Amino acid sequence: MSSINLTARIGLNATQLRDRITILGEQISTGRKGKTYAAVGVDAPKALNLRSEIGRRETYQTTISQTLSKVGVSQDVLDRIGAIAQKFTANTAKLLGAAKAEEIQIQAAQAEAAMVEVATLLNEQLNGEYLFGGSDSHNPPIPNPQTIATSGMGLLIKTSVASLNGSNVAAVLDDTKSLAQSNGATVTPFSDFLRTTKWAGTTPYAVGDLIVNNGNIYRATTAGISDAAGGPTGQVNGISDGTVTWDWVKEGSIAGATEARVNILGNDNDRVAYGIHANRNATTVSIGETTGSWARDLLRGLASIAGLTPEKAQLGSDYTTFITTIRKGLDSAVDALALERGSLGLTEARLQSMASYHESVSTSLTLQLSNLEEVDMAKTITSFQTTQSQLEASYRALAISQQLSLTRFL
């Protein structure tokens, strides 16, 4: 009877050793202690927290990486626009003095082509998102770039330049600046979103102006001055507001003309603004002969040059004043663009620093998690070999025990 009990005990031990070898084999194959957190034992809560934190850091890294791609493309666009501004600033010298008719015509044609290029650049996309459209990233900030020089602001500035007659240079310059600054529906080349403002009391509004109020967007159908308080409400047409009449356009709560720059959360409670609106400066304050926006300054200058004709060079001091003022406006655009690019470069460096920080923390956390979830491969292989030897010995002992039991039975 004792031989039978011995055989049973040896068989049970062999079964346990086989189970142990299976576990060790899986650990060697996967490098992990087990398939579930139960294998980690009392360290399971800590492992869960570590894995969650690693995932959070990886999300930050992914977001930052995508943003860095946008910043990189935006920098390329600003570089090209800056080069255009510098070129035409320098080319104004060719329009002064004894400027030849052919040179004026060449510069006018090049300026008109440059307007289209600038507008197209401001419509740059990455992965289907417009980079200079603010939060309205699925619509172009300049809806009709190909006609920018022949409609709206471009056409009106050229028409104003055509009226230059030798005694009205100040009026023409004021007019071109006013047109470049305008957000009027029939003037500005920029999108409806970028020209939408928040409603304000006792404010003059023109036909076509867009405002946000009480979660809705309205378009002025009659010019006038708004009430002191309240503003339009409801989703109907013909809303009276002081002497202004509004039509409801759609639901919406964002005023693109004043919204904050597009930004990301780069770290806990640390937002980084990186977006640039096509129609206004991001961080730079333009100075000198300026509309307040480097994009508007550049488009004003280009449209003004595009509107020149050879006979304007015969207007003497008024012509010289006109060209000199346009050059100052282009100078302002050049300077503001340089500062804007520098600011965006600092943002890029900040994002790269954040990405490096998250990567470093993730590496440290991953090592900690590895110590909890993964096996010591050398020890595990040694244990596997030892257990395998024990199992082989158990098989031999089992064979001997079975022979003894058979002998006694006989």
C-alpha cells in the first residue's frame, strides 16, 4: 500500500513540475511574468498606475509631434512670404527716379502674380487642415486666392491707385490702407469666419458684417448702429437692433476675428499657442506704416504696385511719396514677418523640449514597469533548466516506484 502512495506522490510532483515548466516556458517566450496582472501579485496596482501614466505621456508626445509638423510647414510658408515681401521692398527702388515704362509694367504684373501666391500660401494645408484658418481648420482662410488681385480689396486698391492725379496722394494712401484693413463682405479677401466679430453695443455695422451673439451668427442686412445692450436673438430673419437689421445665418459661438490662437496642452496645465490667423498677427505688433497686420500690409503693397501704370511716374513728388509710403508698408511687413518667424521658432523649441521631457519620463516609467511585469531572463532560464532536470528525475523515480509496486503485486 505504501508503494502505491509513493507512486501517487511522485506523480503529483511530476504534474506540478510540468505546470511549472509551462509557466516558465511562457515567461521565456514573452519575457513577462504572466498574461494578467495577477502574475504581478501585490504590485498590480502600481503596475496599473505606471501603465496609465506611460499612456498619458505617449498621448502628449503624439500631440506634440503632430503639432511640430504643423509648425514646421507654417515656418516654411512664412519664410516664403517673407522672401516675397523682401523682394518687392527692394524692387520699389526700380519704380523711383527715371523709371522706365517697361519696368513699371513688369513690376505691376509681378506684384499681381505675387498676390495670388501669397493668398495660396496662406491657404496651406497639412493632413487636410488649413494652417492659417484658426479653429476653422476645414475651410480656406482665403476662399478665392486666384482672383484676389481682380476682385474685392485687390481690385478696389488698384482702382484707387488709378485715381492718383498729382494732388490727391494722401487721400489715395488713406484709401488703400482703409481697404486693406476692411472686413467688409465685398472688400476683404478673408473668410467669413475670420471676419466674424462678437456683437458690441452702440457700434456701427455695415451691410454684410457678421457677428456672434447668444450662440448664433448673424449677418447685417441693413447698416446702422446697434442698441446699447442685448443684440440680436433667435433664429429668424429681419431682427431689429437699434438701426441695424440682422438675418440669422447659423448656430455658432466663435468669433474668428478675435478668437485665441490655436493651441495644445503640451503638459499638465501648460498650453502652448502655435496657430497663426491669416488676417492678423499672432504675437508681433506691427509698427511704422502699417494696417496692423503683416499680411494686410503685404497685400496692400502688392495691390498698390499692381495698380501702377507708366504715366503715374510723371506725377512728380506725389508719385515719389506714393512709392516711398508703399515701401514703408512693405518694410513693416518684412520686419513683422521676421519677428513672427522668430516667435514661432521659440514655440517650436519649447514643444521639442516638452517632447524630450515626456520621452525621458516615459523611459523611466517603462523601466519601472518592466521591473514589475517582466522576468529576469537569466534567472528564469536557470529555473527552467533546474525544473526540467527535476521533472526528468521525477519521471525516473516514478518508473522505479511503478516497478516496485508490480514486483510486490506478483
